[in-house]
Amino acid sequence: MTDVATTTALQDLAAGTYVVDASHSEVGFVARHAMVTKVRGYFRDLEGTITVADDLAASTATASMKTASVDTGSADRDGHIKSADFFDVENHPEITFVSTGIANVDGNEFDLNGDLTILGVTKPVVLKAEFEGTAQDPFGNLRAGFSASTVVEREAWGLTWNAGLETGGVLVSKKITLNLEISAIKQA
């Protein structure tokens, strides 16, 4: 197999280092708001590296997102999320993920185990991930695509701010869904 071959099978993914192309990737979250709707947000400033080993189980991934780059589509809400009530961007400028292993490979689906650090608190998470395939882009780059998601309890990382509602319940859900759509470029 050559480095420019297109593949859709995880086991055929070429070994090497892939760097996340932030302009074609997305790391986001979904929170229930006021118990009746969902609000989505994204980190616009992100970077990451995926190292694919010959033995797929030995592969690794790292990522970091700048907390000040959070974007929910509302300047007022973004300002609140950046404050000490949530991400405290002045004292905690990054959220990081470092993989600790790959498990339960089933076709192109797998569990990506890792440590997620928010507000200086590190907790293990399991991302349900899928390899979307590779393609050579018009500029000669070999791209690999991945998607992943998980649900976390935000209070485990110290994200405890909330407000009660007159009708019962709270303003911001405790459970947050994290979603990733990653395009990574294989390095020479």
C-alpha cells in the first residue's frame, strides 16, 4: 500500500504521524439549556496529533483546545462561559486530551480511551470513535478522517455553576455531549 492510497478500512490506515487540520475539523459540545432545548458550542482554536502505529493498539492521539476560542453563537453566552463560572480562561487557557489506549476495535469503530483535562482536573474518558477513511486532497496531502463522541458529567471537572428554574430543574444540564469531526494530514 502506498501513502497516497485511499482506504476506508481502519486496519489499512498507513502508519505515521497525522496532524489535525483545524480549518477542516470541529470539536464541539452540546448542553441542554433550561431543560427544554440544546445549545451547541465549538472550540475554534484547536490542534492535535494522531500517531498511527504498525500495531494499531499502540497508536496515540493528543489534542488541545484554547478555551478562549469557545463559540456558541452568542457573545453574551460566550463571555459567561469564558468567565470563572465555567472555563476561567485567564487561569485555564487550554483543555487537553491525551489518549491512553485503543480498545474494542470492530471494523472502523473503536473506543479511544484517554485523559481529559479541564480546569486543571484530569479524568478518564472513553470516546466512541469511527475511522471515516482517507483521501488524497488536490494539494497532494493524504487526509484521514475520524469522528468521535462521548457524554461527560461536567461537574466532575469542577464545572459546577448553575441556576435553578422557577418551574424546577436547572439552567444548564450536568451531562454534556462532546463531538469531534477530525481531518488530519499525514506528515512526510
